[in-house]
Amino acid sequence: MSERANFGSKMGVILAASGSAVGLGNIWRFPCMVGENGGAAFILVYILCVMFLGVPVMVSEFLIGRRAKTNAIEAYSKLAPGTPWIWIGITGVAAAFLILSYYGVVAGWTLEYTVASAVGELSGAKDYTAFFNDFVSNPWKPVLYMAVFILLTHIVVVRGVREGIEKFSKIMMPLLLLIICVLVGCSFSLSGFEEGAAFLLRPDFSKVTNKVILDAMGQAFFSMSIGMGCLCTYASYFSKDTDLMKTAGSVATIDTLVALLGGFIIFPAVFSVPGLSADAGAGLVFITLPNVFHLIFQNVPWLGYIFSLMFYVLLMLAALTSTISLHEVSTAYIHERLKWSRKKAAWAVTAGCIFLGVFCALSFGVLSEIKLFDLTIFDLFDFVTAKLIMPLGGMFISIFTGWYLERSIVKAEVTNEGKLKIPFFKFYIFLLKFVAPVCIGLIFINELFK
Ligand code: PFF
């Protein structure tokens, strides 16, 4: 049996895992939610969810993956043979596959916006709502961009864990962080900076409603890639010296910082144009922002060009590091379960996701009338994965680690066989046994009956 692939360095581990976490969830979904839920109060609740629910569940996924050293499905059959726990793995792999199909569609939009920014088409457009609607309802363009995006993902995944995922993350994540810093630097000089910063930093506690708490939890899970096999698969490539707690802490910090900085790029820009609302939902990044770039840089169009291009390149890179992790979940499973070559397994995933992606992409146009439970195909995929499987997955993972797995295994993994001192071990177990299952159970019920 050939030796299993692994990441070559600690930095590689942190950058690959944060590559999975940092994505459209941070720069597209997080600002939408902050805008819709009233700003700083939402952010505060979000940070508490990351610390007390996200990090413990992330550590659990890491320890399951590293202990089992196999793909997300076989990990559970190895640690809990002959039990229904395998369903956490099965639904996780299925979710990763479905998420890639619809996430690839929005990732394709970022590619189109990057191209449109680069060739000057975006700055030349007058009506950004029409620009967006024409594009997403076009019968072939969104399909093409989605397919190209999934093929780009394929090119990285097929090269393997060290030569593909790790190498790519080591180049792209620093580049992504650099672009964010430049863009945040630029946004300091905008007239709306103060208002934008106040919106993000000055909490109005009267806005903390049940909905805000539950939305923040759901968003934290999506953003940290929790509950669907991604982190478990990546952790199966960790070495025995990887400090799981520290890695989870670093990933959570990077992920949260990027989301916040994303807010610092977007809201000062939005508040620089009188009369625009921060509460624009999904259109914030694709309709409001291009409009803002156009208006605030009217007198210096070349600056607007650079700002807009950098922003959409940033969005595209963030999406790409996440689609790679989604692709790897199913590729690793097919490769190991069916003993297919990595290349063949990756092709199967690419072809399958593009096939499903066509239906998701067209659900904004020619297939928009096809609905199930009043949801379009795209919305249905999103609902089933982000709203059902991810919270349920997170809940069962915490129950699995807190109640089912032998405590000695959990301790051995978290302390690297006793080599590390973990002062909060008891608190970690308490969070897993009681806090996480109850709180996540609540998100689930909320999402289901909303
Ligand atoms: N965390 C990614 C984001 O914030 O965009 C989305 C994601 C990636 C979710 C990988 C789940 C996953 F397994």
C-alpha cells in the first residue's frame, strides 16, 4: 500500500484549512448578513459563536480525520465500526458535492465580474441591476463560467495534496491577504469610512433578537466549513505533530478577520454614496458595489478600475480556495473507496458537479419556474446543505466526540499523545457534550421552521 499523502508543513496546514474557510461566505455572505441584521451587534454574537461553538466542533473534526487517516466516510466506519455514525460521513460527502455544484455558480459570477472589470465592461455599464440580472439569467454565460471555475478547481486538486492543494494555498492565501490589506487601506480614505466603521463596531444591543443569534450561528458554521467532511478530510493529511487546538484557533482567527476586513472594505464604500442602503442582501456585492465603485471614483476612473478589479480578483481567489476543499472531499472518497486513480476520481467529481451545476446556474433564468417546496434548484441545494446538513452534521459531530468516542482517544489526539499541555481540555469537553448540541439543535429548528 503506498503511503498516504500529507501536508508538508505547519504553515501549509494552516493556509490550506483557512483557504477552505475563507470564501464567498466571508466576503459575500457575511457582509450581506451584517447589513441585514443591523451591524455590530450581529458581529459580536458571531464572534461568540465562532469561539464557543465553531472552534470546538472544528477541533473535533480535526481529531476524527487525523485519527482515522482516511476520507470523511471511512473515518466514521473506522472509529465506530458497524454503527449509524457513518451517516455523518455520508451526508458530509454528499453535502460537499452538492455545495460545490451551487457554490461553483456564484464562484463563476465572480470570475465573470473579474473579466468584466478587467476589460472595462463593468465600469462602462450604467445600470448595474440590469447588468447583473441579464448575466445571471443568460442561457449560457453563467453555465460557461461555472464550468470554467470547476475546471480551474480540478486543475489544482488533481495535482494532489502537497503539490496541488498545499502549494496553491501557500501562494494564494498570502496574495489574498495582501489584496485585502490594500483594499482596506484604500477604504480609509473614503468619505464613508467613519460611518462604515461605526456600523461595524458600535453595537446596538436592542438589535440582538433570536433571529440574529441563530443567523450568526448558521453563518459561523458555513464560514468555518464545519459539519460536512471538509475539515475531517484535510485533517487526515495532518502530521502527528500538528497541534489541533492551535490550528483551529489560527484558522478561526484568520477566517473571522477576513470577514471583518471584508466588511471594512464594503461598508465604507457603500456609505460613501448618499442614499444607498447597507441592507441589499445578495445584491450587495454584485449590484450595489459596482455602482458604488462607479460613483465614488467618477473623477479618477483608473482608481475605480483598479479597486474594482482587485475586489473581484479577491472574491474569486477566496472562492477558489474553498471550492478546492469541497472538491477534495469527494475526490478523496472515490479515490480511496473505489481505488480509482486520483485523476479518474477527480474527473468523476468535476463532471458530476458541472452536470448538477448547469441546473443550478440556469435556475436564475430559463429554469427559474422549476420549484420544489417553493424553492428554485439553486435555493433548494443551498437549503438542504447549508441549512440542514451542516448544522445537523455539526451537532452530531459534537455528540460523537463528546459522548461516543473514548475520552482517552480524544485526549491523545488533542494533546498529541500527551506531548502538549491543554489547559482547557475539560472546558472543551463540556462545550462538546452540552453547549454545542443544544445550541446547534436550536439553529436547526429555527432554520427548519423559518
Ligand atoms: N467556508 C466557505 C466560505 O465561507 O465561503 C464555504 C464552504 C467551504 C463551506 C467548504 C463548506 C465547505 F466544506
